Amino acid sequence: MKHVNADRPPVRVSAGQRARHGRARFWLDQVRAQPLATLGAFLVIAWVLIAIFAPLIAPYDPLKGSFRLQDLQLAPSLAHPFGTDDHGRDILSRVIFGSRSVLLLAGISTLASLMCGAIVALVSGYYGGAVDEILMRIADAAMALPAVLLALLILAMFGPGDLGLFTSTVIVFTPLVARVVRSAVLPLADREFIAAAKLRGERGPAIMLRELLPNLLGVLAVEGSIRLGYAIFLIASLGFLGVGVQPPTPDWGVMVSEAQNYASVSPWMVIFPALAISTLVIGVNLVSDGVKQLMLSLEQRGGDAPSPEQPIPASAPEVAAS
Amino acid sequence: MNEAPLLDVRNLSVSYRQGKIVIPALRDISFTLQAGEALGIIGESGSGKSTLAWAIMRYLGSNGNVDKGTILFHGRDLLRASDKEMRALRGDRLAMVYQQPQAALNPSIPLGKQIAEVFTSHRGVGEDDANRRAVGMLDRVHIHDPSRVARLYPHQASGGMQQRVVIAMALATQPDLILLDEPTTALDVTTQAAVLELLEELRQEFNTTLIFIAHDLAVITKICDRVAVFYAGEMVEHSSLRDLFYSPRHPYTRGLLDCLPARGGGQFRRPLIPIPGRLPSLSSLPPACVFEPRCRYAEADCTVIRPELEEADGGHWTRCLHWRALVVNEARSQATDGASEPSSDQAPGQAPQPLLEVLGVAKTYQQSSAGGGLFRRVGQSNSHVLSAVTLQLAPGETIGLVGESGSGKTTLARCILGLTAADQGRMTFGSRDLPLRLGQRGKDTLRELQMVFQNPDMSLNPRHTIRTILVRPIRLLGRLGKREAEAAARDLLRAVNLDERYMERFPSQLSGGEKQRVAIARAFATRTKLVICDEPVSGLDVSVQATVLNLLQELQSRWGTAYLFISHDLQVVQYLADRVVVLYKGHIVETGTTDQVYSGPNHPYTELLLSSVPLPDPDAPTAHLALRSETMTEAMDGQGCPFKGRCHRRIGPICDQVFPPLQLVGPGHAVLCHIPVAELPRGTERAEEPAAT
């Protein structure tokens, strides 16, 4: 799910095409060329809208339970399409409100890990040598622990709650992002435009921000979309383990975890929050595949003359480098 | 000629699909090839020359499509042959040699075994027999100690050796036709000369039919009988080699010959005549004549009538409506050519105060302990990259720095620029001391010392507009305000003959030559006194090289800038440089004015380099030095002369034991050699190149 399908040909976009038909046409072409990514985008956008308009959509108060026995663990019906849980709360409303904490927390922590990861990668890749060695060994150490275990350790220090979740997600993801982005920095740092920048007396930070960073936006976009999927997953997992979002705030992970005792009697209590997690994660992953393809096709669009000799395998492109 | 041709290509048209767009890569190509003939195919990138080779091999990718035409090989249509038949033909009767030997060889199989596989799969011989034959083939391509090399893996062999192995594989089954797709483009001059000599020899021995694809006219002169010139997917001219060189009948061919620096030789500082404009995009070709937008001879009907391939003289075909105008023009230009005598009197005066002085600069790279021995290439040891290099450069002077790859040219440039800190030595620039590290140099030094890199795709930040690329150095080093910097950038663009509208563009929207002109503009942004050019034209198409070289000269005469011009192309250096410095393995083996170096007496290595240069002249004599030198093993004990291992003129044990003295052979002309000055080789045969045209 997280890998680019190798057989899928990259979507080719020529600049002439774009100029002729404009931006709208470009995106329409992308939609046509990438139906799965479009489906993913649809899922993600749907969840974002649900999260924003949760109070308008949700039929009940997600926190309001009932003490009457006949309201508990009701099977899905017209009144409660997703049924009710063991406290008599409407599951549909809880799933709807649950999207808020997940999206907000996952989104913010993904952005923060992208920033931290990019900084580490730039410093490490540009300066190289001992700086690189030290930073990367620390990253290796952090990556040696399973993600959930590391997050649990950090949460143990901060205590459960949003701040702990945010911090642990950032600490878990930063080394991963840094590793990937650094591998994109290394070939760039050898490029001669960096030498040219040094020759006009640019300082390190200026080279990193002005020369290197703009060339990393593609990698960061791809990496961000992948990390977002993982972040949703990690936050739900931590919720499931009881150290994430704290009850009674509706959270999908917590809902699955609370429902596991009743799974055989009232499976809807597990199925619907689980479905919510998977549709969102699948949606994010499809989008991330799409972003990857898009970046590939943008990269290949070098100049407006697509070389017809490029797509043939087993031969080098014609470079006049005698 | 009564025999049926070996290969008969008729009306071949090939196109590539890209989404909904169909791109014509080849249009209406027809030619025949008799057994034993060698056909050279010349064309710039996108001309469709490789597509032709792939069409013959039936290697067109899934998006390639033969629209019409036939390819008859031994009378059988290859385009209609079954996949099984094609598999049997490829590697047996038909073989192909690619530009990149690294890509053609399997990195995890020893070289000998890869050749042996050809015998086992196509000849069905046993493994022992196949191995024996493989060693025999290695011997045939002049590989020293073939049984040892047979056990090597591709990465352990040098580029030239790899390419010879690929040629051995192609020749193994004695195929009827070998397609060579730029087989020497990725190689050094001397290695290229060695491969060309080998091909020439093998062609005579095996009587193989060859199709030799190249972008450079000079390369094919020794090998081919006939030449076909491709432009934008069409064959624009087709004739015998000599006819093509001496009386081209298509304006494009004429243009290609005119923009070569050493055409005819001796024309010191004649401005090159570039072909204006750029290669058309195959997806939007001109409707009639494809060359019309760039053609000097174009007339109104050229945009309307599509020219057909027309026989100009016997066996000389051209696709031009007005080739007769070309003939008339030729006669006229011959008359004027004779009148202009080379003006070589601009020999540089010994300036009292050199602009740049490099004293004993040395650089040693530590061999990384990880895989030092295991992954080192045979015949390469790069620990001493520069040993005590000393040179002087006067203001406004151009020094050409030549040598093979690995000679330390680029390292010397980087040391002067401070990008790489030299280990030893001292440098002065102007009246100031030049610190070895870039970080210790002041803004004044940075401003006056700039560089033009080889590949503009690498040296221009793809995410910056031309405006940013030009304005930034002006503001940083020139201490100008925003508006003044803008104006200065605009002036610079104009100075490199680019339109102001380019300010807003990104490098990817420019052609290769335009990008390099932007890179040159950047180097000149700050009233630069010395610009180091590292192979600034070697990545460009032949027709745009001349534009860039002319520009460099123009800027020099306008601003009096000095150049340190690094190149492996000795013709370009001869054209541009006042003085030449020859570098071999980090030692300066010869230095002198351009005339002195090109007329001798020379260091044996310079002699080898000069004899390796392919001349765009079918009648130029060849000295067969390269192959001999290439096959010799390199001694690496670090004693004696650095060139002893490959020297074809060694005089005895003194070469192995004593480091040679720097002998003065003329005013300002020195050679690092034991051979007495009077016996040093003189380039007599090179000096009198017959004047072409």
C-alpha cells in the first residue's frame, strides 16, 4: 500500500499541454490518469469535511449516554445507524466527532515532524562529516525501537494527553523523515549550483534554505503524505492502548479498545470505528501514492520537448558528452 | 553492386506515443548497405539516429511504433520476423554496441564469462571451449594479459577496457552487421582513439558491416565509407565520406562543418560560424523543410514545399530545395578563405605582474579504507591528484588546461577556486595572497574569481528563476541596490545574447546552450577578472558549441577577462587558448604557447594526445599510437617518470628510476622528459593539415 506500483507508468505531463489547457485541465488529466488517488483524495476530503462540520452532521451528542438498559448496545437501526455502545452513546456521532482529534493531532504532528526532519536532514546532508555521523547515529538509535514502544516511553514521561501524543509522534517520525530527506539532500549538495553559491560567498544557512530547500519540496510532499497515514495509525494505536486521547473524548482507537470485550455480542461497536480508521488511512495512502506519481511526472517534464528516446530501456539517453 | 544489399531500409517511419501525442522520431528513411560497408550516421540529440538502431534491432519500447516501411536484412523483413527469429538473429547475425559499456555489462558476472555466454548460447559450444574462445576474443581486442582480465568483474576494468570487452562480445559470433551507438562518446580522447583504431583494424580483418552512430563528424572519418546526416528525424544528406566533407550539399551539414574549430587548421581566432536557432521539438516540426527555421539559405518556398531526397551528384543525396545555391556559395567562400591569413602575432607578452600565480600546489586524497583495494579500478591510483603544480596566468590571457580524465584538471581548478583546499602550496591573485580555503577569502577575491561549470543542468538551481540566479551574486558581491542589480542583470542577459524575457524563466525552460549562456552570465556578474571554465561546451550539441565559444571570446575582448579553460577537446583549446598546459596524473608535463605546443617539439604524452584527436578531415594522416599506449600496463610504483608506463618513446632504465627534468625547449616552452630536446617528437605531420574546402 505504501509502495509505488513499479509497473505503473509515470503520468507524463508536457508543459505545452499545460500551457494550452490551463491548470484546471491539468488537474482533470491527473484525475483521469490516477483514479485510485482521486478516490483517496475523495475519502480524505470527506473526512476533513466531516471533522469540520461535526456538530452539524452528528445526530446526537457524542458524550451523552444513557442509564436505561434498553438504550445500551443497540444494533444499527434507523434511529442509530451505527448502533449504540455500552454507555448508550450513539456510535455514529462518536465516529463523526472522533475524526476531529485524529485529523487535527495527526496533521499538526506530521507537519512538525516534517519541519524537524527537514532541518536535521539539511544540516546533516550539507555539512556532512562528523555532524552527519552524530545526527544519523542518534536517528538510528531512535529508529531501532519499535514506533509504538518508543511512543509509549515518551508518553510515560509526558503523561497521556494531546501534548504527549504530539511530542511522541514528532520524536518517532523526525528520524524517519530526516533519513529520507537526507538521501535527497546528498546528491543535491554535490551539485555545482551549491559550489556556485559558495563561490559568491553564501553562508551555510542561506545555502540550505535558499538553494537546497526549494529542491526538497517534492520529497517533503511525498514524505508528508506517507507520514500522515502512519500518524493516524499511531495515534489510533496509542488510543487503543489507553495512553492516547483520554475518554470520554470520542476517539476511534479508544472506541475499538473499549468495544473489544463486546465484539462477539455487538460487533458494530468494533466495526464502525475500525472502518473509520481504515478508510481514512487508505485514503491518505492512496493520495500519497498519487503525490509520488505527480512529483515523478513533474520532474520528468524537463523543457517542452519531450525526448522520444527517453522511454526506451537498456540504453543511455543521448548526451553529447564526448 | 549487383549483389543484393545486406541491409535495405525503405521508407522507414517510426513514431513514439506519449499519452495522446504522437511524436514522429523517424520519417521516411531509406538507404541500403552492402556487405563490408561502413555507414556513419551523424546527428544531434533528438535526430532519431538511435531510434534507427533500435528499429533495426527491433528494440523499440512499448510506446515506439513503426508506422511504415521495411527493413530487409539478407532479403528478409526484420519488422515482420517473429520474436523467436529476432532472438536468434540478435547477438548472432546482428550485434549492437552501446554508448555506456557499464550499462551493457552485467556487473556481477566476470568479463570472460560474459563473452563465453555468447558462444554457449549462440554456438552451443561447451563451457571450457567457450571460455577459451572468450580469452581469444579478449586477445583480439588487444587486451593485455587476457586470461587475467577474463576473471575481472566489470567495475575492476577501466572504461576503455570495458568498451573493448563489449566490442569483443559483439564480434564474438562474427555477425554480419554491427550497430555502434556512440561507442566512444563516454571515453577519453586517447581511449577513444584506441577504440577507433581497434574498430578500423577489426573491420578490415572480419569484413564486418558497420553502422556507426555519432554526434561528432570527426569521429567517423577513419572508419566509415559513407555518411548519412540526420536532422529532426529525417535523413537530410547521404553520400560518400569525402563528398560530404569536401562538398556538402545540405545547409545543415555545411553548418556542422563550419562550427568545428579546427576545420582546415591554422585559422587562429576566426570566429566560428554557429548554426542559429535551436533544434526543433519533434512534436511541433516545421511543416515543410525541417531545417528551414535555422537555415541560412532558406527562401520563401522552403516553408511550403517539403523537399524530397534528391540526387545532387552521383551517389550524393540531399534533402534541400536549394542545394545548388550552396555549391555557388562554396566557390565564393573558398576564394575568401585563402585571403585571410592566420594572424598568430597576438602571442602574449610576458606581463610583468601575473594575475594568478600558483606555486607548488599539491593535493592528495586519502583512499577511503572501505574497499580501497577491492573496488579500485585496474590501472588507476588517485592518491596523488596534484603534485606541486606551478603556473602563472597574465591578465586577459587564456590558458588551456588539457589532459585525460583523472589527470587532475578539475582538482586544480577547485584548488584555485578554494572549493577544495590544497594540501600544500601558495597562490597569489592580483597583488593579494590567495588563501587556500574559500572561507578565508574576502569578497574582493570572490568577486574577481568565478567559474563556469561543465553541465548547466547541475550548476543552475532548477528552482530559481534566471532573475534570482543573476541578481543574487550581483547583490551579494557587488553591493548594489535592488533596482541597480536588476538593471545589471538585464545588461548581463543582453551581453550573452539572451532576451530580457528570460529573466522570469526557470532553467528547465531553456535549451542546453541557453542555460550555459546564463551560467556564463553569472560568472561575469561581478566584473570578474578570472573565469575558470571547466569543459563548458562538452555537454552541448555540436551546433550550439560554436555559439558558446564565440560568446566566451566576445566577453573576453570586451572586459579583458582571463580564462583558465579546461578541456579534453584539443581543437577547442587550440582555437581559444594563448598558452597550453598539459597535465598528466597531477604533473605538468608540458607548457608553452599554443603554437609551440601544437607544432612541437612535444612531450610524448602531448604527442599521444594530439595524435588521438579525431580530425574532421578524411585525409588527415593517422599515427597509431593510442592503441599501443592503451594496451600497455601502467606501473604504479611512484618512482621515475609519471608517464613511463604508457610511454611509447621510453629511452631506458632512467625513465623508471629518475624523475624527469623540466627542459626548456623554447622561450616559455617546457617539457618534463628525459629525452634530449633535439630528439623530442615534433608534430610535423600534424602541422601541415591539408586545408579542407
